Amino acid sequence: MNINLKKHYNELLFLPLGGAREIGMNLNLYHYKGKWLMVDLGAGFADDYFPGVDMIVPDISFLKDKVQDLLGIVLTHAHEDHIGAVQYLWEELRCPIYTTPFTSSFLKLRLAETSFAKKVKIHELQESSTFKLDPFEIEMVPITHSTPEMQGLVIRTDLGNVFHTGDWKFDPDPIVGKATDFARLKKYGDEGILALVGDSTNVFNQQPSGSEGELRESLIELIGSCKKMVVVATFASNVARIETILEAAKRANRVVALAGRSLWRIAEAARQSGYLKDAPEFINQDSIRDIPREKLLVIATGCQGEPLAATTKMAFDSHNFIRLNRGDNVIFSSKIIPGNDKKIFRVFNQFVHMGVEVFTEKDHFVHVSGHPSSVELKQMYELIRPQVSVPVHGELVHMHEHARLAKIWGVPSAIQVENGVLSRLAPGEPENIAVVPSGYLGVDGNYLLSGNSGVMKMRRKLAKDGIVLVFIITDQDGIALRAPIIKAPGVLDAKEDDLVIREIEDEIDYVFEQHYKSTSKKKHISDDTLSNLARQATRRILREEIGKVPVIDVHIERLK
């Protein structure tokens, strides 16, 4: 839908392009007086709609003709679902970035892999900083989370103030950073908050999300009880969890190795920013074989079953340096994110098949969420007292429940948005006013591909139905010189389905012969004609014999 933004020049608008119908891939936009402010630019995990792709990023085509009015990107913290798309999309935006030193350090390590790293202007701001990007004034608000320097945002305009929570929880005993300042949050409520744009991830949990401090004692006890090698899989950017695992390793007198490039990046960024000060030197993976197995603890990426991550490689015995034996232990210190269930349980089952002991959040106290439960959400609303609730960062069921609860808690209005839904926050009653282009792009090597692209459509077709390859050898006039060659990987077995393959060959020979009879042999027969005849014959036999039609690819080779 085309929208004339000039008509909304003096209105405060909100637009999510990611994170408002999934957990992850957060991208939020604010518009006022012709200018745009972006909060976060994250990546997400791909599903079966993007075969061969591990990561997806938001489709930002809506901004293509608006980049000159984009004031900047404010990054709330260093989690992949909030900064992971910067390295893939910044060249299309080319605007300054504002964030804290730790997030900046981590981002720079990621950008170092790009050709444009030196062009990116990153403004490093201390926690609690206030800065102005006219017509917006932004105040950063430290709130506890599982990674350092998480900053909520108070976004001030002359139409009202927005409190953008980012990811948060109320942790009375955080491992990293200070506990949240409740008096400060109440002060914002006293000042007046028009809208709270907030995290919905953990809304169905009716108990407090738990403290990293409490979890530390549990992990120390669990790791201390393990007799053989220990692997702990967690999110690389969860610095608080890394601190806890390091303390548990110290208590158990174990040497620590890191498995996964993103973990090394996070460790380096943390040390550059003053975190992990007392952490030991991590051993390189190629030195692991020199350490007695009962003295080794490996912190690994891949807690969501990502195919190329370290933990998954260990499960399928394809890791270059680490081999797990019967009786070894793998602790998944993470949440099973909806949508990743199949991949994760595939890894769980493989470890069990190997005789490895597996510990997960389902059966042991090995994880606490970094997101607020309904108890903490209610407390936040009591402090902030917004006029409008705008749930984001969740699937539709999470955001719907968040909006429902906000009204119960006394918020006068709640609007339910989705990716691509443009909402007016002020003036007047908040409402959804338009739908703009949005969607997902798969990170496929050096390319970004839409789910509707020809490549992705073909991959889904191949994954579902397979492919049949037909090779035709002809003379220069198009007369077949031998029987066609049929290859059907994933569709027909060369031995078991030999009769079907021969039937296809015979059918192609027959339709060619009929075509030759109907035309002069002296007339040149085109490749297109031969391909269409072979494809139709192959399709006809496959539909009759196996009841499905895979991709059929015909190759014509003309001999001189």
C-alpha cells in the first residue's frame, strides 16, 4: 500500500519491520516531522521456508526512498536479534549508529568481516546518556538483561514521550551490571509516558523470570557433579551466563575452551569494555586434546540446534577438534525458542544416542529467561503508567496476551501491531493507519534472497519433490543418437526403480519418433522443442507411476 507521509508529517508514527510476529529479528521505526528513527536492526533464525539458509533479516525495501530522512540507528544491546542484521543491511541505509561501548565493540568485530566497516560511523555513548536527533530526544535507560549495557529508551517528542523497553527483566541479583533503578522508572511515569513499546516474549510465564545469581549456584552444583567432559551450550552474547559458567569451571577445577567464532568475538568485546576481568585465558580448540577430559569444560555455540554451530557438529561427530564419548555431559543453558524445536530435539536425540548425558531447561535448573514474566510486566506498567500499550518482540499470541493484560492493569489503550503495520501514536486516539511492504530475506552466502525468489521457490520444490535430470544427445539437426540418460536422485533408485527409468526412456524415444515422422528430417529441430517433448513424456510417466511430479531438468548435447 502506498501512503502519503506528507499527510502524517505532524503525527508520531510507529512501524515495526521485524520482531512483531516472531521472537527475534527486531526492527522498530519511529516517524515524526518527516524524519525516521530506527531502534535495533536484528536477525532471526530461518525455518523450512528458507531451505539452505540459517539466518534471516528484515526486508527494508519500504525505506529505499526514505534513507535521506533516516536520522540513525539506536542499538539497545548486543544480542543477535537486535544487531545481527547490521552487517547485511547497513550499506542500504548508510546512517550513523548510536550505542554503548560494549555493543559497539561487539558490532565492530562483526563489521570487520565486511568491505564497508570503516565507513560506518558508530557513536559510542555511556549508559544513561541523553542525545538529540531532531525532532527526537533520546535518553538511554539501563535495565537488567543477560548481556551488558542493555539500554531501554525514553524517546521524547513534543507530542509525548515513548518508553521503548528493549529486552529486559527485573533481576535483583544480576551477574553483570547493576539492578534496575525503580525510582528512575517511576520518575519517567511521573513525567508522563504516552506509549510503552515493550517486550512480550515471556508474557505467558506467571512466575518471576528468575535471577542469574540464583542460577549460578545451580550450575556450579551441576557442573561440579559431572565426572567426565562437560560442554555448555548457550547464546554467545549472554555474557552473564558466560561469567557464571566460568565461575562453575573454576570451582570444579576445570580448564575452559571456547567453541564457536561468535564466542571468541563476545569474549574479546567484553574484555575491551571492562567485563570478564577475572576470566582465565581460554584454550584454543586445537589444544583441547592435550587436556584430560575430566578437567575440560567447553562453552559452545549452537544452543538452538543451528546446523553449522559447534554443538551440532559435536552431536554428529563432525567437529574438527572435539569428540564426545559415552558418559560425557552436554548442558543446554538456554531456552528452547519456539520454531527451533525440531532442530534442537534432533540434536538432543543424537547426543542421547551417543550415550552423552543431556541437561536442558525441561529437567534441570540450567536457564533463566532474560525477558519479563507477566509479574514483572505488571510491575513495569505500574511504574511507567503509559496511556498506550504497544506490544512487540513476540509471536502474535504473545503480543495479543500482552495487550489484553495491559488493559486489565489499567492502561487506557492498547494497539496490536504486526510487521509492516504503520500506527499513529499521537495526536488523537492511537490506531493502525496503513500496511507497508515487509517480510524476510534469507542470508544465503553473499546474497540476500526473498522467500518468493525463484531460487527459494525452486529449493522448496526440490526439497519436497526432488529432481529428475534428462540428458539427450543429438546430431546437429536434433536427431537423437542414443537413448536418453535419466538421473533421478532423491526420486527414483537406480536399481529398485529400473523399470520406471526404462519406461521414461522408452516414452521419450516414442515421442521423439512421432515428432520425426510428423516433420521433415531435413528440418532443424530446436533445443526448446526437444526439451518440451522430453519433459512432457517424463512428467506423464512419473505422474502415473509415482503420483508426483518433481522438478524435471532437460539437457541437450549436440554433437558435430
